[in-house]
Amino acid sequence: MKSTRRKRKQRKKRNSYGMAYTVLILDDDEDFNSLLTDIFEQADYVVASLTDPIEAVEVFTHTDYDLVVTDHKMPEMTGAEFMRTIKGIKPEVPVVMVSGYLENDMIRELIRDGVGGVFLKPLNIFSLLERTSELIEEAVKLKAAAKTNPDVSKAFEMDSPDAKLGFRFRSFPCKSSASSDFAERLHSFRNFKLALTLIGGPGTHYRQICEDLAGFYEDTADRFAYFSRDSFDESKLRAALETAKADDASRLTCVLLSVEDMSPEQKQLAAILPKAEGPFSGYAYDIRVIYCVSGDLDDLYDEELIDEHLYILMGTAEVRVPRLKDCSSDIVLMAQQLVVQAAQKVGSQNTPRFDKSAREFLRNYDWPTNYAGLTERVDSAVAATQGGVISIDVLRTAEKELVEETISSRYEVLLKDARKELVNSAIIMFGDDASKAAPFFGADTASINSIINK
């Protein structure tokens, strides 16, 4: 077992009290532990290095550190478990995870649980040290704020979203009051009987929110099935019901995405489904429905996008999903989670990070398309940087490209609609005879019919 390492006789990084910043390193691989220790000592930190996570918890409890660097795969306790343990003791101390390999889901979970950075081997030393400096600087500012602001001090005591909420929640980091209030309200509706309506703006991540709702239940016999406009019909519903039956499910929850965009026939199915009427009667387990809509129910009813039966049913229990711009404290964390996914898409060996200017841009942007817009922006920025630093200029360039792509896509839709309208007008002019209208366009009848039927 490796004990506290030597302190090098050189100029150390100093805090406001004139003392050197201290780093605790935990890694059971002694060779890599030595490498990390040398890296941080060369960078003028005072380092304590340990190989036993149980001993590390004990040392951490009785010693003050400015930062912790830990491996993930270790005997007796994983890095994730170690992080959660020490966050419960001193949540204000930032933690960095260094590992040879981590699953995408695990990286997202670590970020959501409060890890300040995830670095995979082979290690980018400069990125590691730069992120270390940023985390310590941020922690120092928070400590200073905590002395004069009781709310910040209280946040130190319960920094983990799960600790604050009392239940697991992942679709928002819940650093803002808007997202925390939403999580608590959603949790209070977890035992709804027939129908629940989620109301959000365009681009809301309904599926992830419903996955959080599914996680509220300990009963493994509870099943969730997701349906979009393209996949919602009686045959697919029957298939989902039969699958639930085969799995001995005690309850099936059907999540209907973008209900306002569905056809009249689909909306009729949506109205009778939670009542287990018609083709859905006779099943020996409960059927519930979660309706996901982008818009106020009264407005949707006035615009005749939902009928009276659906309007009344959807209004029995409704929860409003906060807009992304109302959750500014959450946005950077959400963006960091998306960076991990985007980096894997482009095959980047290093995970990009946001500099200070980019983080401010993310917090202050309006985000009209919410999570979908954030995802598009992050994907574009990561593809542009290929593992480097994401600055405000990179984000603005990504925004310009997305706007141009949206305009081009919209132009294609308008052009297609105009062409269809022109062909329909010509057919009417030729006595509703497509074969007579075809020569007018220098085309055959099949081509004309293809245009009007699209």
C-alpha cells in the first residue's frame, strides 16, 4: 500500500492563505499512480497518493484537500462509489475521474453525480492540469461565496441532486430551482392511475424524462412503451400489450410523443387507451398513458388539435416541463453530458471541454428548441473541435451552420409544397385528368401522380 508521497522542495501553487493547493490521488495501479503523482508534483501541487479506496476515505475524512483524482476500476470500491462516498462527506471538494475505459452511460452518470471531469487513457496531461486548475478556482470562489450567502453554504451540505431530491433523477441536473421543482412535482405524480400529461416546448426531451419516471418504481414488472406518430397504431399497441403480458407485467405505461401532431384516428386511440375500452379491453393488468405535448392544453383545444374528450382526459393530471432557458444553472452540466456522446460519434480519443466564454454562452442563450437545440449545437461543436477546446466562437459558428441548414431544409419543404400545389392546379384545369396535364409539364402520368401523392 502506498502512503503519502514526498513533498518536493519547489514553489507550490498557493491559495489565499499562502498554502499550497493539495491533491489526493487514488489509483490501485502503482505505476500509473506514480505517473499521476509526478504530473501533479511537477505542476507545483502538494500530492498525497493512495492505492486503497477504504484508506482513502479515512484519510479524506480527516484531511483537507483542494481536489481528488481517482481511478474507476478498483477492488473493494469503484471510483464512482468512492466519489459518492466522499461527496457525502465534503461535497465542496471537486473530483476528477481517470480511467482506461468507461461505458458511455457510466460517464454520463458520473457527470450527473458531480464529477468535475472524466479523462480516459491515454491521458492528455495538459487538458487534465488545465481542468484541475479550473475546478480548484471554481471551488475557491464557491467557498468565498458560502461565507456570505447561506444558500450557497446550504448547497455545499447537499450538493448531489439525489441527496437534495431524495430520489434518483437524471434528465436535469437539478441545480436550478425550476428543474428541481419540476423533478419533485413529477415524482409526486408517479402513482397516477390513468393519464398524465407532460407539457413542454419544442425540442423537450420527453423520452429521458419518462425514463426517470420509470426509475421511480421498484416494481420490475412495470413496463414502459414509447410511441411516436410514425409508430402509433392499433397493431403496434396490441404487440406492446402482448409483450407486457408475456413478461408478466403488472402494468403497462404507454408514452405518446407529440400527441398534437397525430392523426384524428391516432388521437381516438389515444383517448380510449387508458380506459381500456374497445380493442384494449380484457387485459389482466393496468394500462396507463403519458401524453407528451408542446403547447398549452387550452391553446391546443382552441386550435382543434385535440378534441373535447382528449382535452378533459389530458387535463386530469399535468406537469409542465421547464424551458431550458429557465434552468441556466443546469445547462453547462447537460452540455458536458452531451459532449461525451458526441465525442464517441466522431471517434474522438479526447473529450472536448468548454472554455469560460463557451460556458457563459450556454448559460445565457435563449434555447428556443430546448434540449434538441442544445444537442444539435454540441454535436456540431464537437465535430468541429475533434477533441479540443470549445470556445464561444466555435459555438457561434455551429449556430450559423445550423441556421443555414434549417433555412435550406425549410426551403426544400416550401418548394415541394409549391410544386404539389402547381401540379394540382394544372390537373383541375385539365378537367381533373392527370394524363392530360402530364404533357403540359413534359412528364408522364406516373410522375405527375407521384408528385401529388407525396
